[in-house]
Amino acid sequence: MSLLAAAVFCAAAACAGEQPKHLGLAANAGLTGGGPGGSAPGTATAPGAGPSGVTPADGAGQGAAGGAGSGGGSGAGAAGPVPAGGGEAAGSAGSGAPGGRGAAGAPAGAPGAGSAGAAGATGSGGATGAGGPRSAAGARAGAPGAGTAGAGTAGAGNGPAGAAGTAAAPAGGNGGATDVGVTADTIKLGGFFIESGPVGELGITLLKSVKAVFNEVNAAGGIYGRKLAIVDCDTSFTSGDKPRACYTKLTQQDKIFAFAATGDGPAWVTAAPLACKDQIPALWTDGLSQNEFTCPTIFPTGPAGRSQSHVVLDYYINKLHPKTVGILAQNDDIGNEWLTGAKDVLNKYGVKVVSEQKYNLGETNFTTQVTNMRFANPDFVFFSSEPLGPILFQKTAEGQGWKPPMPSAGVTCNVSVWPKEVGDYSKGMICENPWQLTSAHLPGQVEYERTYKKYWADWDKRNYYTETMWIAAKATVETLRRAGPNLTRARLLEVLRSGAFNGFDTGFGVKFSQHSSATGNLFSIAVAVVEVAKPADEDPYVLLQAPIPDPYFTAG
Amino acid sequence: MELYTQLVVNGITNGAVYGLLAAGFVLVYRASRVLNFAQAGMGAFGAYVLFDVMKGSDAGTGRYIGGFALGVAVAAGLGILTERLAIRPLRRAPALAPLIATVGVLLLLQTLIILRWGGDLRSIPNPLPKKPWRIGRIVGLHSVVVNQSAVLILVVMVLLVSALALVVTRTRWGLTIRSISDNPAGAAGLGVRVGRVSGQAWALGAAVGAVASLLAASTTILNPYTLFLLQIKALVVGVFAGLKDLRLCLIGGPLLGVVESLAGSRILGHQIAGLSDSVGFFALVALLLLRAGTITETLGDTRAS
């Protein structure tokens, strides 16, 4: 089976078949295809996904590279006016068949659901139907050799993440222990979480978000009769020894099925190469580390760090036209990721970096950095960093009676502890947010609030990281559901790489836009821009710009 | 010129906290021959008590002084408890045992703090002045400023460490401390209640360290971990003082602060991230080499028995 054959699903026309240079993904997707067509029998027995199914079934008509797909998915969204098909199936074989009909009679809520590759040219890898409705400018549908396995993906409308996401056990049983970490009763999922250290209090809410989702699913019976068990390991927002030890524990001692909905970017700097080498799927990581985007078996949820810098700085410079900037950067891989993105934009507009100050996580005295920056006299300060350093930086700057002429900008002021601790000094600063603000009360956000409050009392500690993990957990549930009862790692990867999550609605104002190749996966490039308007308020932010795709996300 | 003047001013005021912490560290060492790494935890605990008192208040001066006194008292109490429960039972154990015990107490205190207050960032509402003084104007360096709170900490450090040095060198109690430091067995033979005096020194040392911790936490931010790094720097200053001479803490703290501050700036056109914090460790190694004789003498196996 050529399950890992590359598939490219570019929702944006501009990226047709190409990969972003800055993500280090392959420039020419589809090169690794050419294996035999998928031969996995269609297992599309899962019930449908999102209840509303209002999302166009991007990538419809995919798959079907010759396999013995056994027919359409059995269900879609309950409402689901989803246009079926639509994939520009230019491949020579097995054009994606229209999906099966939804359980509620909705027309084909699944993207190529069932993918009955009837005419699959076995062994030729004749790819079919890559791309989707939005690939008008020519998604490279049917690129030779870009065949995806013809395993029938479960009926899957890309409805909002608020879907219930449970699935009843099949009458004949769920197959029992189908792979490592899977039994008839449970699916053991592992995750790196920040549970101690300088940002431990912030980090623990990420785990709580994941548990809220899993608790809800388990209470409803689990997925095909299996309960979800999250095995967390505290990596304390660090790279190196801790994540290495956690990786070993989770994979060798706990024997997890996969990493899922896991939120510690620095930990992934260390763990990603290990998981990649061992081919242990990591579904819906937080996306903070660049390493998460350079492995075909890792599937990040949020936008890359440099995309966050791109969007916020592009907005800022176009609005305020600064000439000089001082940068405070966290001195590690994550900080460098944000910093690289920042410099892309600063170079483009010719904004001069007059001072670049770095600090190590855990540093508590910022008088030197503030002094160096103050004497360089930049128009504004940009923070390529986690929140703790900049909070101390701003408090110190206030103590020196210094405030730059223009408001600050950064990538993490959307953690409410920042304006609360710094107060009015932080007023007017701008930063990114990967999703719509929760104050938008979108359907997914409403469900998020309801469910989180049901299990935990600290709703006030929510922030965009917790939102990302919530979305990640919802996507995890959906992935497992779509993988069907006969759950294996190979099947999981097949589902994730099939493009079935292209257009997946996070419920937070962003739909996934999948870019997958043999060297990495990317699902979200959208970033919003927010401003600290009322630092003392429970909700101190206003939305300046709704999530937009990273304008620096270029093809070629 | 103005930049480097500002960095020196920053260093002196930053170093005041190191000097004050080091004084508490040295005092405890003189009385019991134990490096008290738990001091950071005791100070942090006291700071959280102050936080509880000030939480949600209008940051009134009276309330702050009351909360400050309570926080220092709690830290002193923790010092007594630590000496009585973790150190005294190890009096005859190898020298490493009580040191490890203080690390254990530190971890215990950090855990208790997290259980009681969580690991989140906290700000202590306080009436300390937040504005800078433009001290550079006097000499035409208009950009050179000093934060008023930092000046207050510096003044407190000078007064407190000087007073402590006087107490140790000029009072009967100080004489007792010196006697059990120099010859604990002999002092005990002369009827000095070594354990009791040691306990008092632990209380006083913890209290002095807590003053530094509470002031540092009030002017920056509080979480269970940030004060520990300060403790390491206090160790550097303590070694500079030969773990003996409190007066040297007055100089050592600001000196380390200035070195750190300058190390964080551009040196020969290059700026090295993390050098500012690392320079203290280089200094520690250098001091141990340069002052090997003094340190060895001080660290001699003459622990109270």
C-alpha cells in the first residue's frame, strides 16, 4: 500500500500544488507518489460528522487511486447541503466517486466519501481528484503519481468542530486490540503538556481543554465503543531532557497509540524528530515549533510561529508606518521561529531593527534589555516571545519611565494575564490570535465555553493556547471517528493525509486549509490581529482584523 | 557614555537584592555551617503571604507594612522550623546531608506554594514608588534614570546589612555566633547553647532574606520559581564574602549586579544572550579559585556538634 504517497490539497488557488518555502515543505508535491494504488478496502461505515455540514466538501473526489473502495460513506452531517464531488479529477484512474448519501438524507457530506475507486489502475498510482472546489486556478488534480490510497474515508462533512464526534460500536465489535495502544475499550493517546515551570499555570489549562473534550466523548460512549485515555507528561515548556524522557515514557512504557492534541511547542522541538523517525502519528499538535511542520506523520493544528509574526507585523506596519523597531526575542527555537517571521516582514518594508535583545526563558531581570532598547530609541517594540518575559520587560520599562512612541506588538499578548499584570502600559498593543476571539460567540466557541465550564472552574484562564488545544482535541475525535473501528496507525495516517480535513471548520472562525506533502503537513495559515483595548477588563481585547491567510505564504 | 552609566546604575540597584540575600545566607552559614538553599523558598512563602494580605486592596501603606512584617515573620518561622526539624537532627551527619536537606525543604516549600497559590504569575499591589528619578541631569547625562523603588531597596540593603554586621561583630549574641562558628565544640563546652543560637541565626537569616525577596517580588512579579535564581546569585556574593564577612556583602552584591548589567550589553560589538545571567556562575568559579584558601578555611569541618 502506498499509504504515505504524497497528496497535495491546496485550498487556496495561489498555492496550487506548491509548497511554502518557509515551511520547508517539498516544493513539488506528488513526487513521491507512484506506488500502487491504494488497496485498502473501503471501510466507510462511520456515521457522519458535523451536524450542520455547511462546509463545502473541499477535496471531494479525492482518493480512489485504484483501491477496492467499497462504497460511499454512510453518513454526513445532519443538515449538510454539501456539494458533493467537485474535485477536478484529472487522473487517469478512479475518479472519485460521489460520496454516499448521508444518514439524514443529506447529499454527500463527505469529501469523496467512500472513494470507491472502481477503476483504479492498480499499481499505477493514477491519482485522482486532488484539489477541491476552491482550486479553481488549477489544483494539480491528477498529478501523476500522487495517488492516495483508495481506502474509503468515512463519511465526513467538515462541519464545525462542535460536532458531537462520537460513534457507536459496530454490531460485530470494534476489532479489539487493532494496534499498539488500542484495545476493545480504550484508545491510549499521549501528550506533552506544560504542567510546571514559569508558564505552568497557563499550560495546565491546555490539558484541561483536551480533557473536557475527551470527557464529553467518553460520557457519550466513546468512539466505536472505545474510551479516549489521554496520558499526559509534563514537559514544562522546555526542549531537551524532559521531552526526551517523556517521549520514551509515553512510547515505550505507556505504549500510546498516537500523540494527540498536545500542546508544548518547545517539547516538540526535541520530540518531533523522534516521533517522525519512529513513525508514531502525532495528530493535532499545537504548531508552535517549526519541527512540527517538517514531518509527514505530524499534523499541526495552529499556524506556524512565523505566520503569526507575518500577519501581525504586516498589519501593524501598514497601519502605523514605523521606521525602526526594537525586538525582544525568546532565545530558543520557538523565539527564533517568531523572530524569523518578523524579519521577513521588517525586511520587506525596510523597517530597521535598531536593537535586538534576547533572553532565556526563566530570566527575571530585564533592566539591561530595557536599557539597551531605550537607548536605541525604536519607534516600537516587537515581542517574539512567550508572555512572561515581555510582562517583566514592560514593567521594567515603566519603572524606567520609558514608553516607545508607538504601541508595542507581539505574538502572545492575547494571554490575558499580560494586560492584567502590566495594566495601562499595555494598552494599545497589538498581537496575533490564531482564531476569532471567543467574544465572537461562534458555534464552536459557545460549545467550548459550555463544555469547559462543565468540567473546570477556571474558565477565566482560557486563552488562545487553550482554544487551540480545544480545536485539536475536537479534530482528534473526528480523526479517530473517521478512521473507523479497525483502528491502526496506518489507517489514521491515511485519513489524515487523504485531505479529508481540508475545509474542516474549527468552529472558531477558521477552516483548515490542508497542505500535505511527503515532508510535512500544514492545516491552518490563518491568523487574526487583536488589540489590548481595556487592560483591566475580563475580556481586554478587540478584534482588529479577522483571521486571514498568511500573506507571506508563497508558492514555489 | 550615558548607556554605560545607566547600566552601572542598574547594576548597583539590582545588586542590592543579591547583597541582602547573601547577608542572610552568610549569617546562617556562620551559625551552622550549612548553605541554606531553602532561603529562596522561605522568602517566596513570605512573599505569597504578603500577596494574600494585599490582594484586592487599594495598596495602602499601612496594610503593606503590616503584610510585609507578617511575611517576614512567617519566613523567620520557617527558618526556625527548618533548623529544628531538618538541620539539627543531621548535626552529626556528613556535611553534604544538611545541604541536601535544605534543597529538599526548598522543593517542599515550592510545592506547598503551588498547592496553595498555584503557579500563576502574581503581582503584589504595593505603595512603593514606581516613577524614576532622572539622576543623570545633575551631570548632564539626561537619559540616566533610577527607579525610586530600586533606590529604596538599596538603602534598605545598606542599613540592614550594616546593622547585621554590627550585631555580629559588636554584640554578645554576635560573639556567640562567632564562637560557635569558629569552634562549635569549644563553645558548647563553655556552656553556649549551640542549637538555640543556631536556631536564632536561622530565623534572622531567613528574615533578612525574606526582606530581599518581598521587595524583589513587590517590584517585579511573583511566581514560585523566580526567586530561586536570585538565591544562586546570593551564593556568589556569599562566596565573595568568604561566607564570613557580612560587610563584603555590601560590596559584592552591587559589584555582581554591575558585572551582570555590563555583560548584558554589547561587548566589542557583540551581544551574547544569556551572558548576563551566566556571568555570576563564571564569577563563582573564579572566586572559588582565587579565594580557595579563605573558603577552605571557612568550609573546614568544624560544624557545630
